[in-house]
Amino acid sequence: MLVHPACELQLAQYLSNHLNEDGVFQTIVPTMTFIRESLPSEPIYRVNEPSICIVAQGEKQVFLGTEKYRYGPSSYIVSSIDLPLSGNVVKASAEKPYLAMKLELSHQDLFDIADMPHTNQSQNLDQKQALYIGRADRFLLDAAIRMAKLTETPEDIAMLSPLYKKEIIYRVLQGPHGVNLRQLAKAGTHIRHIQEVISYLLDHYTEPIKVEELAGSVNMSTATFHRHFKELTTMSPLQFQKQLRLQEARRLLFTERADAKEAAYQVGYESPTQFSREYARLFGVPPKEDARRFKEMEA
């Protein structure tokens, strides 16, 4: 898959001209954000919704469980389901900041995928993980540039943004790993079933769960459900729930100023000691020290 240098440079130049400071910026185009970072960053932990992120400049790495994904210019990363990720920019400078554009995928976007034509016969049918990286060819980059430039012509957004977004999704679908995104759009596939369970866990992560009950809710045996869940997310259902709990606990510590014991109980832990141990394992430091460091960084 050939990348056209002019397209790569044009997207980077456009984002650079429209981003004067670091941050994540929601544009006037629905579901499209621009991202700029001029320094390598600390890991950020969050639940990433289904999305396509196209990098124009710089490099970033993302962790899903213990799996690492690193990507740079003219690469895109697709998250086909809701996933608890950690990620940080690893290559950026004031002269050449990390620049990217991100498109969130709605339920309607995913439903529309099922009706799109399928022409790539060389797709990787063994691709099972819900997060994957691809190389953006000139056709995808051209569509991304046109989508980005809609920020200059607000009167065109309502008519053209759905068309450009569908074109971007189509180009990703034709890539070697597009099969997972397509499977998510089809009723009855195991990917769709796992997404249903993940949606449930996002709403009920503070509650005790039984894997056999989750499996039964999507008409799978426990063994089959566990295998498909881990293939997609790299984690077991209980590990996935733990990630959700710990990420929310960190948010409570940082933004709600909760103490460690209070945060533990709010996210469903019965033992503050177990919470502190698992928190330190994920974030590298105990919750009290993590909260203290965050306050010092803010000051």
C-alpha cells in the first residue's frame, strides 16, 4: 500500500496551521477532533470508544492489556469496540509536534458498514483483536484531508461530512484488517455479542459479575465466551472489569478529590488493601501517592 508524500505533508500542514496549542479539540464537524502534542507525554488511561485515528506527524504508543501498539505518520489506529486503553505520545517536539485527527464511530456508522461493498480478497481473516493499526494510502489520506478542510466551510458540513466520513470508513474496510470492523456491524457475530457484554460492563462494572452469566446472556458457552472475549480485548472479563474500576477510581482521586478508601468503595472494591495493591500494579504507584503527585503537577 503506497503512501503519497504530498498527501501526508498536506494533512500535517493543515493540522499544524489550525492548532496553535497542545490539546484535544472538538471541531465544528460532528465526531471529528484534532489532536496536537509538542512533547512526549505521560500515559493517559481512558475507555476509548469505537473510532478511527489518523496520524499526520509524530508517534504514539497505546497499550491494550499487555499488548503494545506503536504508530506514526500516515498510520491509522482503529478501535472497533469500547476498550480501556493507556496511551502516550513518544515522538514530538515544538518544531514537529504530534498531529492527528480522530473520527468517532457511532452505532449508525457501524450499521451502515454492513451495506458497504467488499472488494479486498486479501484481508487478514485471522485478525481477531478489536484494536489494530494500518497504513493510510493516498486515497484514505485524500479523504481525510477533505474531511479536515470542512472546518473552513461550515455551510458544507451537513451535506459533505457524512459522505467523507463514509469514504474514510470504506477505505479502512478495504485495508488488510477491515474484517473486524465489518463483523461488528453484523448481527449474530461473536464480535457483536462481545460488544453487547462490554456495553453491559461499562454500566455495571461496580457490581459483582459471574462470567457464566455473561456468557449465557449472549448464548455462548463459558469457554467459548471467555476465548472470544480474550481474543478481542487481550483480557479476561474479570481483568476488563478491573481496568474499568481502576480507571474510574483514578478519575475520582484526581477530579473528585476522593480519598483512596472512598474511591475503592465507590468502584466496587470491598477491600481497600486489595484496591491499593491492584492500583499500584496498574499505575505504578499506590493511590495516595498518585493523587499527591497529581496535586503537585497542578500546583
